[in-house]
Amino acid sequence: MHVTVSGRRLLDLARTMAARAHTFRQTGGVHSAALCDTDRIIFQVEDVGRHNAVDKVIGWAKLNGLVLQDKILLSTGRISADI
């Protein structure tokens, strides 16, 4: 399954994620990760480590029985091959 989303919509989702990054605005020292569909952010978390933030999002999705094939993962920071 492929997810199709316009560049403009992806940018809107990233801006929404940034607007919700309250701890980052206070500290400047955390990463955010968010699970989205093409319309909205479903779940977002902040953590000191970018890997941890992604792990928390995926863990939350699995614990809540979400199908991930049609979702988008947004993350701040660089995305390395190990993520």
C-alpha cells in the first residue's frame, strides 16, 4: 500500500507538529515524532532522543492496534538508516 500526500499537505503536518512541540519551545533540546494520516496528526510525542520519540510513536500505535501501512511517520532531526 502506498500513501500519497502532496508536498503542501506534508508541510502543513510538519508545521502542526512543530506548533505542538511545547517542550522543544521551552528547552530547544528535544525531538518530536508524530504518526499521521493524510489529514491529521494521530499521535505525537517529544523525547530527548529522536530514536526514542519514534519508538514511542510506533509502540503507541501497536498497543492501540493501529494499522501502519497507510500512515505517515514525521520526525525531527536526521533520519538515519537505523530508524
